[in-house]
Amino acid sequence: MLPTAQSVAAIVAVMNEERTIANIMKQLNRLPFDEVFVIVNGTSDRSFLKARQASQAVIAAYPEPLGHDVGRALGAKLAQSDILLFLDGDMVLHAEDLISFIGGVESGLDVALNNITPYMRVFAKRDSVTHMKQFLNASLDRPDLEANSMTAVPHALSRKTVATLGIPNLMVPPKAQALAVHHGLRVGIAGSIDVIRSNKRRKHNTGKKNRLAELIIGDHLEALKAVGGLTGERLAFVDNLRSRAGAGGEV
């Protein structure tokens, strides 16, 4: 049973995942979700058929690729539940492992993140995307989050989070996370699943300066700009060592 009396939706973004989607749906079928949405987009294989055969989920199919994370935002737009759990169609996770993220929101979190820190290399050997995740959290005065991010699944959101941030901001997960912290929403760790090792390696997400890495780094820059415009360019990096007013500068 789910650890909440609130309604819960599961949202799965899918693009050419015929090998995994049926097993994902079988795991979701083991939990009494109020809503399940599968956002199939830009697919040339049998992902839609496999998802339909394996579940009674609502499947939204788009012939063209929607782009990274847009499927999650669309699922959030369709969902009416109090708690939204986000998954990707390329990764089979056991139903038991998903419960802690739902429980995290039930316990008071608005953004319940996956703690992937135990599965990372030492800082010096991490890639540029991981460095950006950690830098963003430090800039938000949340170094406790380390490199944990809404870019990783699974994660869960409260209905309050969706209402506060708006659907468009969910298309850029680092920006959504930064705005969640800025607006005082409760962002924290709810579970820990190794999704690094099981992440499917594709041409666009491997190697230095791959397209996906460049996209995610750009997302973090967008997040920094958005919050900097609301709180000041220095964010959490306070300058107490200069008397700027003494030289006619801004305080």
C-alpha cells in the first residue's frame, strides 16, 4: 500500500523504450496509483503497444519528439493528483523502491529527490554536469543537497509545488528546483536508488561535450539566471569583505 491517504499519480516519459516499458508498467501495477500517465513521443518502435498491453494507464502519444523533460511537464499538466511521481521509460525500478519518494511528500517535502551521491565518484573525477548540479545547490545555499537534482529520477512533487512553479518551469528541472528553493518550498532527500549505473547509454549522452550534457549545463545556467534576477547576482555567495559604498559602488 502507498504510505499516504493523498491521491498519487505516476508519470512516465517514453521515447523508443519497447524493451523496458512493459516491465516498468508491471512494477507500477503493483501499487494502487490513482493515476498513471505515459507520455510516448518521437517513437518509432512498439513502445505505445507495449505500454497499452501492460497497463490501463492513460497514454498520450505524440509522433514528434517533444524534447528533454517536456514529457514530464505534460504528464504534470494532465495529472490531478496530490502527489506526482516522475519516472523515465528507460529504467525499470522496483515498486518497493518508489514508495519512499511518495512517503517523502506525505511527510512534508514538496520536492522529494533521489540521493545519488553514494553512487558517484569522488569530486575530482565527476563530470561537468555533476559539478554544475552541485554548484547550483551551493549557490542556492543548499550545499546539503550536494549534486542531487530534479534532473534525476525518480523524484516526487507535491501539488503545491506544481501550483507554485507552474507547468512551463517543470520543463527545465534545474530551474524548477532553484525556484522551489527560492519560494521556500521544502526540497529534500526521500530515497536513494542507483540510477547512474542503470542509465541507458546512448549516442547523445556519452562522451565529452555530448548533446545532453550541453543541454543540462545550459539548463543550470538558465536556473542561475532566473534566481539571480530574483535575489541578486551573487545568490548565496555573500560579499562581506568590501565596503562598496565607500567607493561609490552598490551596497
